[in-house]
Amino acid sequence: MSAASVRVRWEDLPREVREAVQMRLGGRVVDVVHPEGGFTRGLAARVTYAGGEVFLKASPVAARTASHHRAEAMVGRFLPVAIAPEFLWSLVTAGWIVNAFEAVRGREPDLRPGSTDLTGVLDAVGALERELTPCPVPGAGEVGETLSTLAGHWGRLAAEPPGSVGHGTWTASQRARLEELDDAERLSELSAGDTLVHCDLRADNMLSEFDTGRTRILDWSWGARGAAWVDAAFFVPQLILAGHTPAGAETVLAGRVPGWRAVASEAADAFAVALTGYWTWHHTHGPGGALGAYRGRAAEAGRMWVDYRLA
């Protein structure tokens, strides 16, 4: 996904924050690289100092994004390095929260059909169940709490005035079935489990390492306890966006991700419907810009997936 906001840069941080970070690092910062991408305005930067490199993420504690940084700090300390970059430390100072991670050298993987990156990516997704069951994070929230916020949007769309997206041809032809499946309580029941799930798997939340070729998964701010199939389900529309057919996306996942092979049809159907309704609603009623454009593309991928599953 393309960037939707101008991120904070290292030099934009308050002097007190920069000094506190350098004190924690044990040396002065000598170089900073600000990667492109992302939908938030917080700091994301690879920082070089006398003792090495770290990747820093930071946000004002009063900003909505601060909750994501706190969640990443809570989850990150329990993630094995085979799955994610090592979480190093977190500090709160001068009204900012700063998290430090291992600085992994890599690139966003290519998810297109035939890509040489796909095997490593799918192996990483498949490893989540093995490495993160039972859920290693004490007090992790239930994934049903997150998924319940996805459900219910098809009813809201159908209640809109004639001519709106809620009354489009595709929606009208499927409306009864969509509203039947779009059930927050049932989705929560179906997604219960004891795996730590990421809940936001996308190519831009992954890195294919330059030196090893392995894929590691970033940005665990939505981590929760749930069924292992949930992350694979989040990933299906991402594969469709990359050019896979819905059948092809499900097939490549089933080949290397045990949790997806075991998913019940009812659970996959309910998830696909809820996620697509969420994207459709927020594409229409959200802020627009690059985030809105992404949600529009994701909603179209979701509609392709729902058509395939409900055919």
C-alpha cells in the first residue's frame, strides 16, 4: 500500500525525546533512514548509532496511534525472532512513546502468482500456529473482540438510501445471505482458539530478509488470542489483490498453512462476508485519500472472494 501521510522524522522529535533515546542506546545517532509507506504520522526509522542499528517507532502518547505502540510493546517481548524482529525496549518520555526493534535488512515481499517470494511468505504464515500456540502473551485479548468490529456493516449499507453502495447490484443479489452470515456473535464463536494471531497480515507488514530470504512479520499491534485460521483468512484478500484468483489464493494457502486446511467453511464464509462489509462501508464513509483508495481495492478483492465462497 502506498503512503497516506507524511511521517514524523527523527529531527521532528522533541529534543528531550531524542536525548532520552540516545541515552538508552548508549551512543549518539549518526544516521537515520525513514522508509516510505504507512498510514500513520508517527516516527518509523532505521537508526544507526555507535553501537549498531535499531528500528524505532514513536508516537505522541496523546495520539490514537499510541495505543498501537503500547500493544506492540506488550506483545513484542513474547515473539520468537524466527517470527518477528526482536523487540528491544520501550520508553515513555516528554509526552512520547518510543519502541525499539531489531533493524532487519529486507524488502516487502512480492505476493504475485509465480513470485519466488511466495514460498517463504506462506511458510512464515504457516509457522504462526506452530510457534505461537499456546498463545504466549499473558492477558492477550480475544480475537473475537476485534472481529466483532468487522461485522454488521452489510445491514448498515442496506439501510442507506436507494442509489447508494448498499443498494448496488452485487449487494442486492446477495443481501439476504450477506446479512445472515454477517453475525458478530457467531464470528466470535467460530474464531475462538489459543494461537496468538496477528490480525493484519499484508505484504507491507512483512520483510523478506536480504541475507537469508526468510520472511518475518512486523507490526503486531492487533495481536490477540484466537483460532489459527484467522491470519490465513486475513491474507486471502491480500493474495487476490496481488493477482491470484480466489480459488488460487485459497489453494496456495492450503498447501503450506495447516490452520487454513482445517478451517470450517462456515467460519471462512462468515469472515469473508464481515471483512468485505467492513471495507465496503469504510471505503464509502472513510477519510478518502490513499487509505480510502486501498479500502476500495480491498473491498473489490473481498467481493471476488465472497462470490467464490457463496457460489
